[in-house]
Amino acid sequence: MRILRYKNKRETIVLAALADDERVYDLPHSDFMELVYASEREGKPTIQYVKDLIAGQEPIEEAFDELQLAVPIAAPEVWASGVTYEKSKDARNYEATAGKLDADTFYDKVYEAERPEIFFKSTAARTIGPGQPVYLRSDSDWQIPEPELGLVLSKSGKVLGYTAGNDMSCRDIEGENPLYLPQAKVWKHSCAIGPVILLAEAVDDPYSFDLACRIYRSDEKVVEGTANTKQLKRRFDELVEFLARDNELFDGTVLLTGTCIVPPNEFTLKEGDRIEIEISSIGVLNNPVKKQESKIPTAH
Ligand code: DO4
Ligand code: MG
């Protein structure tokens, strides 16, 4: 069972369920967390609560592909884990050393360390949903999408659902100096999530999601990569435990779990590209790539 939000003909954002029969059913709640709270009040798992709500109800006329989707949750915060797959460690080492690696780096160390890399990625205002443009930074010449599985969390750190995420990254800025990480990772529209939230109760094994990333330029596929969450070095509960440690989590926080798909080193995103991030049982997060309207402000 997947939960989504879409804009209806009256331009109202509606919460809905995408059932296993691929039909869409409107739900009488304003957002994902309201749905979770309502299921808790009824003492039912969210999946059962939704099944009961839609039983005997007519699906909407439109098919899922015809809907104008909105971000599935206005996540108050998005956090991200880094270097959780070997592929990411190798890519980070490449950008930090221009391929001339001769000693253990902090990326090698964090890959092996007990404490994972976890960083602040985005706020609701910076995070976009399906179909909306991710923006390019104007001061970077080496930008890539990072396709990642996202955990949708409650304030107690419970995994409520799974979504697909794009942790847009500037390899040149991070490679120049790791202290620039916030600038390499956080800017307007640098994070996308969606297209739906797959309810956690519908997932038997979260270490078996297939991920794929495809990038199109003038309708030609210029990058394609695949991975599986079984390649993760870490466990999800370990990442959540470190995120929550001495921290305050908010209901609906999203934790991205790291990338295992890295475009070829010579690749950088350009305006007009289109990114598809697909995760099995979740679907395809589709975003065009645009330059930001606002450029570097003039210094006074
Ligand atoms: O070390 C920087 C971030 C790495 C990252 O975002 C990832 O591995 O997904
Ligand atoms: Mg990442």
C-alpha cells in the first residue's frame, strides 16, 4: 500500500492511497502524519486502517500516471547518511584526491567506523516532489543526483514508510574541502522525494529494494545505473539510532540512506536534463533539471 498526494481538478491537494490493484483511492485525511495518527487512535496498523477505509469505496477516475503528484510529505527535516555503500566511498575518494589516492582518507575511515556519517540535508521549503525541477548550483561545474532510499520516521524514530530520494550533490565543492559539505549538499531545490510513501508494514525485507537511476539529455539516455539495498554497509536501525541520539526528531522526518549509484566521473548535470530514480515497489521519481533564477548575490 502506497500513500501519495496529488492536485485535483479544483487545484486542491488530496491525500490518497495507491492500492496493490494500481487504483487510486482518496483518503479523508489532510496529510501522511494525520493518517498515521488516525490509525493509532483506532489502534490499527496504518496499512490495515487504510485497507478498511478504502474497502467498498470507488477509486478515482484518473489512473496514477495521469495525476499531478505533489511531494508525498512536507517533511519538516530531511537528513542524509553518507558513505554507506562502497561505491560512494570510492567516488568520494576520487573527487577528494583527483584519482591520486595514496593513503587512507576520512572517507575510508567513516566507512569502517562505528559512527556513520549523517548530515542535515533539507527543510520542507527546499524539498520538492515529483515533476518539480531540481536546481543546479551556479557555482559548481560537477553536479550529480544521488538516488537513495528514504526512511519516513516518526518522532520516536519508528520507520513509518519508505520513499525515493535525490540527494543532489556538487562533487567539486565537496572534493575541494570536506568542510564545504553543507554547501555541496544544501541549496534551493537540492532535494527531491517521492513519488509515494510505501507503508513500512507492506515491506518484508527493506534490504532487498532495487534502485535504478536514469538521466536523459534531449530524450537520449546518457546515464544508467542500478543497485540494491542489500549492498548497504549499515543497518537502517543503526542509522536511525545515531540520528536520534541526543537529538529531537519530528514526525515525518525523512532520513536518506546513502547512494550506491554514481554517474561516470566525467559526467555533470546540465539544464534540461531529466532524472529518473526508480525503487522497486515505490515507483519512479521524475525531476527535470533547471538553473536557478537567482544567481550569486553581489557582495556589499
Ligand atoms: O560524504 C559525503 C556525502 C556522501 C553521500 O551523500 C552518500 O554517500 O550518499
Ligand atoms: Mg548522498
